[in-house]
Amino acid sequence: MPYFINILYAIFNDMITIISATNRSGSLTAKVAGLYSELLSQINVENQIMDLCDLPADFMFSNFYGSSTQPFVDIVDRYINNADKFIVISPEYHGSYPGIFKALIDCVGGENIKTKKVTLVGVSTGRAGNLRGMEHLTALFHHLRAEVFSSKPKLSEIHKLFNEAGEIDDSDTLKLIQNHLKNFIAF
Ligand SMILES: Cc1cc2nc3c(=O)[nH]c(=O)nc-3n(C[C@H](O)[C@H](O)[C@H](O)COP(=O)(O)O)c2cc1C
């Protein structure tokens, strides 16, 4: 499909779920997710943030292998099943993505993820920008037969990108994110 038709299609049809892949309260990942959402809304692309802080505390045990609870089912319906595309923003925890994200996938299963389009963004205070975690996530999503976008921004030394108001105002990073979004919308 031509590039501009892809963009129009996304603007009028696609629902993008932005997943903040940690349950750490006050995480910088959640702030990056907020920025992605704001930038998508500015160009009228429908989006919603799934913050793993909002998962039921016992979801891993009450929604695993045959058991389920209505609050978790509703969350999965809204943020996973009804989404066309995913932006997974993942912090680096011990050289990979957070365990809670893998637990979520193990509870959800791959049926409503396969063939959907996914892009990954790495966040870390270290210099790697979760490079390895994004490789691990790429392997996970490919195992689930999702399509992973090749451009994967790495937001390293993330704490240095925030101003005193707690916003990312670094012009190079903003340009990188805007460009990433433009290309992912057309993907
Ligand atoms: C459990 C845990 C493990 C972490 N491991 C790493 C790491 O391996 N490499 C790194 O650069 N930062 C690591 N960090 C720091 C995060 O990169 C930092 O907290 C950053 O702000 C992104 O995480 P956040 O979204 O939780 O804020 C770790 C943080 C936590 C809470």
C-alpha cells in the first residue's frame, strides 16, 4: 500500500495501545508512554495507554492456565484484543525487559497478538537503552507471530532527557520519537 494511504488508514482506523511495560510506580517509562500518547493525539491517531501498574495485584495467579477473573478479562479485551498495533515501551531491568511483562503475556496468550504490528522502545538510565531487552522482546513477539517494526529507539541515560518540570524537552529525542511514530503509522 502506498505510504500516504497507510497513514490515512492509521488515522481513520487503527487503535494503537501504548504499553508501559513496568509496574514500578512513578517510572520514567510511564512518562515516555505519556509523551508517545500526546504526540499521537496531536496527529489524531487513536491511542490508549496500558500501564502495567493498573493490573490486578494477583493477576499472575488468578488468570493463569484455565482460571480467569472479570477485571483482568476486561483489561485484556480493551487493551490487547481491541488494538490493531502496539507500542511497547520497556525499561531495562537486569539486562532485559521486566518480568511482569512476560507474566502478562503468559496469562494473555498469543491468539490476539499474532499478525498484529508491534514497535519497541527501550528506556534505561544506563547507556544501552535496553538494547538486549529489545532483542528478547523481538524474539518473544516473533514467537507469537506478531510483526515487529525494525526501527527500535533506544532512550539511554533517560534521566538526563527530562527537564525540571519532568518533561522530555530534548529536541533530538523529540525529533527521533516523531520520526519513529510517523514511520510506524505507515508500517
Ligand atoms: C529492578 C530494576 C533493574 C534495573 N536494571 C537496570 C539495568 O540492568 N540497566 C540499566 O541501565 N538500568 C537498570 N535499571 C534502572 C532503569 O533503567 C531506570 O529505573 C530507568 O528509569 C527505567 O526504568 P523505570 O521506567 O522503572 O524508571 C533498573 C531498575 C530497576 C527498578
